[in-house]
Amino acid sequence: MEDTPTREAGSTVGPHGKPTADVDELVTHGQTIANGVRLHYVAAGPEDGPPVVLLHGFPEFWYTWREQLPALAAAGYRVLAPDMRGYNRSEKPHGIDVYRLPTLADDVAAFVRTVNDAAHVVGHDWGGVVAWDVARSHPETVSTLSVLNAPHPVEYARELDLEQIRRSWYALTFQLPWLPERLLARRGFASLERLFREWTVRPDAFTDDDLARYRVALRQPGALESAINYYRAFARTMVRDQLPGAIPVVGDRLVEPVDRVDVPTLVCWGERDPALSLARSDGLEAYATDVVVERYPDAGHWVHLDAPGRVTERLLSSFSR
């Protein structure tokens, strides 16, 4: 890593009534240059432990892993959770094309190489989409892959159906310039707070203090625009390139074959996810040679917060595959 990590104190209360100060006291903060972009990260666990890289989704930052960081570190792993490009305290390049999926995957591969040759890569939501592509395009950097409520990007585009379009209406509105940023920031990010509350099953998955931390992260200059640019870039590239594959009968002839992920892969899926159809967790054998899918009927989009203990145990067992 580039810079000497530092510690930051905290005093909020997290899920299950436990002080998240435990997490803040556990982690060190640092920054590094990966793929030409400065990334902020937190780290925990023994420095000589097998590395685990945790990738957050929209609209979050490293703190989404508050339940997993202590447990994985206690199991002897060196756990690193970066703020993805454009988020929280990481650098926020201007423009849309700089948030294309191949660029994001290159960020993660470069980040892994600052720690070790390879790491166990875990991703949720957008972090999971990126993790899929890291394992495909940089397999030498991935020991195992774990994806939480995140579609394979090619499967998502090629198998797009009316049910998924209905669920993804918000992603369509994100294609508009500037207006989504204005609407999401209104009334102290009230719509995003509603999203956190309604897309989880556990009533205490996000406390008021947790949400206050998210508001601070989203108020970082350029953070909200950068986060939405992930969707804009995806629509302009991957969907454009892969959507013809969804055309009945002839679609398969219009797109290139997909390189399957060839590392041990775990998919954890909360079945009560309003944003992603359960069908997105089907048929993944076409995209990964060694994939195990585990579904959680009592969890929503944030499966790692709705069922933190079970998901963490499953991650640990998958790391040993």
C-alpha cells in the first residue's frame, strides 16, 4: 500500500445494538494508487493473513461491511475494504466513460496487486458486478469469488425481461443528466434513506446513526454524480454490446461467446430483493465453471446485513474451497 494507514475513532451504534465503534477501533485507514486513481480503504486483521477484498455497491462505501470486517479479521484474514472509484474518500474522476466496467475491474485488480498476487474477492451490488468482471478479465488476481445480490453483467443484459425492467426503473431514470442527482439529494437524501429501509428485511439493518454516516459520505463533492455515472456508463457500453443477445431465436448469433469465470465462485442471494429478480441467480453455470448459489428467503437486497452471521460463515467456508 502507498501510505501509512491511520486510525479513526467512531461512536455510532450499528445493527443488533452493537457499537460500531468496535469496527472503527478495529480498522486502519489508508490510501493507495490503483490504476492511476487514488483509493481510500480500511484494513483489519493480521498483515500476513490471506487477503480478502470487500467491494461495496450503490450508494455506499466501505462501511457496508461493518458486520463482516470483525469476523473475517478474527478468522485470521487480512481484510481490505476500499471506497470504490468515485465514492466517499476515494478520488472522483470527472466524466462517464471513466466509470466503465472494464476500468472498474482494472482498479480492483491493481488494488489487489498492491497487497498480494491474489485475494478472495467479495462484492455486493455494484461491487459484485465489478467482482464478476475482475474474475473474468483478471483471474490471476482472484483466489475465490463471492457475489452478493449482484447479477453477472452479461447475463443481466442478455436475459433482460419485462420483470427485471420493471424492477430496474430507477436505473433508467439515472440516464438523465443532472436531474437524478438533484432528486436523490433532496431533503437530506430522504429517498436513499427509504431505499435502505425498504430493501432490507431486518428493521435494525440500518440504524439512524448508520444512515447519518451514509449522508456524510454522499455529501463528499462529486460522490453522488460519480455513483450515478456507474449506471450511465453501463448503459452506454455493456448493455449496448450485449442487449442484442436478448433477441429471441437469433440473439445468440449477434453477440460474442462469454468467457466463463474459472475460479471457485459463491453467490449469496437475498430472495426478497425488490431491485433484482430471483431469476438473476439462475443459470449461472453458463458464466462460471465452479459456482455454488445459496439463497436466503428471509433476506433482501443487503443480504450481508439481513443475515450477517450466516453470510459470513458461508464466505469463510467458500474461502477454503
